[in-house]
Amino acid sequence: QVQLVESGGGLVQPGGSLRLSCVASGRIFSTNTLLWYRQAPGKEREWAATTISGGSTFYADSVKGRFTISRDNAKNTVYLQMDSLKPEDTAVYYCSLQQSNGLYWGQGTQVTVSS
């Protein structure tokens, strides 16, 4: 089994920055994919960013150029650096780990962008 714990959410003004962290523990394989999703109030969960084991990264158009996903394999941690935040970025942010034995989710961390 794998456990994922997100942290770093909070309240930030428009134009500000936050860095989310997600620590994975348990049976983690060296080949895996780490993702960030988000779910705004009243909306479906949407994909935001992905990093694969080889280091490649991918972004949704809505966050491209403002968010940066990175990983520290030694710490089993994935980060989401969020800059130039907008009110529409307000959501619960979830990290997810995909590997050969399944798909795992954290419980989420709230990000609120408001003045």
C-alpha cells in the first residue's frame, strides 16, 4: 500500500505564490508517475500537472507557465510550485501516484486565492 500526504495549502492573494508538497510512503516503485489534480467547488476534479520517473513534465493549459511540478525521488516527494495565482485557481489540490500495482490518492489540501 501507498500513503500520500499533501501540505502547503492556504490563503494567498491574487498574484501570489504557494508551494505544495506531497510525501509518499509505503511500497513505492522506482518507476512511477506523480500527478497533481484539483477540484474547485461545484466542479469535477481536473488534472493539473504530471511528472514521470524520467523527469519529463506535462501541464494543463490552464496552469502552463505559472505552475511547476518537480520531484525528489530520494525523499519520495512531489512538489507543485504555483506562481501568479488567480482566484480561479481556488480548489482542493490532490496528489496522485500511479505505478504498476495501482493508483493512489492523497486527501487533498485547500488552496484559496482571494484578496
